[in-house]
Amino acid sequence: MFDLEKIKRESGLKTDDLARIEVKIKEEFPEDELMFELHFLRILKAIKEGWVTLEEAVRESVGV
């Protein structure tokens, strides 16, 4: 639904960091691609806006 590749590029995060975020979200939404994408976008925005750090986003629940 979303252009995740573009969003990843624009995030400024390293490939490894993006992969860590993806793994965390897929753990919570293994069968729901739309929920995965939505939460992925929300986490990237939260990191960009300074609401959470990368480590917090990967460690904690994805309900940002």
C-alpha cells in the first residue's frame, strides 16, 4: 500500500537499523501486511520526531 522503499531511503536510517525495526514489527504482525506497514511508518515518524530513540523502538512494543 505504501512506498516503503522510498520511505526507508528518506528516513536516513541505516539498512541494518531498518531491518531491526522490520523484524520487531513482523513479530507482532506476522500475517497482516497492512498493519506491518502502518506501524513501520509510525515508528519511523516517531524516531524522526524524537518521540523515541531507535533503541526504544526496537526494544519496546510497536504501539508508538
